[in-house]
Amino acid sequence: MTSALTAAAAGFGTGLSLIVAIGAQNAFVLRQGIRREEVLAVVGICALSDAALIVLGVGGVGAVVVAWPSVLTAVALVGGLFLIGYGCLAARRVLRPSALTVTPGTEGGTGSRRRAVLTCLALTWLNPHVYLDTVFLLGSIAADRGPLRWTFGLGAVLASLVWFAALGFGARLLSRFLARPSAWRVLDALVAATMIALGATLIAGA
């Protein structure tokens, strides 16, 4: 039980570290939340899309490792180096923090649901980084967990759901916090520490 909880917690932390970086998808979710337009649909699309990509990564990379165990070493090395590089970029953002800004609009759902849904799908599935981060990176880290890789993946899925729900439904409160560069400096510092530590662990165990 303890091992399973540890794997789930690791998946939650890793998933959250990858998701919270400033990006077009987060800005769109926050904007919809502030405007109170199609929030449930947007949050649902983001969370379900992430879940599908995480399952693809955990199952796909995990299957390759089971079939060819020697691949795990290469995956761990590449994934570890990428994590450290990702962490260094986050550390750089700590020195040059930016804010997530959106333009509030009028309430009442004046936007088109179809437009909101299509925009959300495009920001999620047409972003090449999402495949690298969610499918390959999370998949490679999960593969290192062996039989607990699906528990790790479940933690990552939960992190995605919690983040997007908080961002969308708590937008009115979060917008003031996330509009300050100092807030993203703290988040990026946590991301940097987590990614570099995970990368070093992967390389050390390769």
C-alpha cells in the first residue's frame, strides 16, 4: 500500500510540474474561467485529453520496455537528460518571471460553445510539446516504476484534473495570484527542483 501511495504521489507531483508551466492552454482555460464561458466543457476536454495521452504514454512506453528490457536504460538516460534540461529552463524563468494575463470579458456566455471547444482541442492536440511531455516523458518515468507504472499514471491523471478544475472554476480567485510574476517564480522554482531531482534519479538508476 505504501509503495502504491508513493508511486501515485510521484505521478501527481510529476504531472503537476509539467502542467503548471505558462502556456496557451492554461491561459485559455483561465480566460474562459474569468469570463464564465463553457468552463465545464473546457476543463473536461483538457482533463480527458491529458488522461488519454497519459494512458498512451504509460501503456505505450511501458509495453516497449516489457518487450525489450534493455530499452529502459536508453529511455531512462534520454528522459533524465530531458528532465534536467526542462528543470534548467524552469530555473531560468525564475530569474526572468512573467505573468499569465488575460482580458476579462462580459459574463453571460456570449462566446460560441463550438468555438471554445474547437479552440481548446486545437491548443491541446496540435501542441507538439504535449506529446513529448505527456506521452514520452511521463511514459518513460512511469516505465521506471515497473508494475506500479499505472498507479503512477493515475496520480498524473489526478494532477491534471485538479489543476484544470482549479484553474477553470477558481479563475476569479486565481487570476489575481497568477497575474503576479512572483507567483510564477515560486511555481517555476518548484518545477525546476522537481524536474532536476527526477532527472538525476532516472540517470542514476539507468
